[in-house]
Amino acid sequence: MVDALYIARDAGSYPWSFSGVMGLAERCLDPSEAGRLDALLAIPDEPENASPGAGGYWSEAFQRLVTTLRLRAAMLRELAPAAS
């Protein structure tokens, strides 16, 4: 799923075209994947055929995704039973 979003970003599409996939990623990706996504937070160079400003929008979308995954990880830690 992350690879597909990365490819869409590199193609110069807008992230809202993939909002369903982003929502699914927020709900279903393992929160431990947040670190893997850190490399996608930077604004990429836009290819000539890219939609203007799409790189910045992708950066924001990946920031929200990483924030959501880290929040889910914190919630899971709080909800986990204390180790004896």
C-alpha cells in the first residue's frame, strides 16, 4: 500500500485522488510502519508533467498518515495490559 502511494506521488497525482487508500492506510497499516514513511515527508521535486503543487500536498498527506500511525501506536501502548 505504501509503495502504491509512493508511486502515485512520483507520478505527480494529487493525494485526494487517493483519499480512500490514504484512509485505509490510516486505519489498517501497522503503526510500526510510521518510521518507514519518514522518508516520504519531504516535498519531492516535481516532474515536468506533474500537477502544480502536488508534491507539497503529498508531503502534508504523508505527515497526517505518520501522525495518525504514531497516535495509534501510543493508544495501543496505553491500552496494553501492564507487564507483570
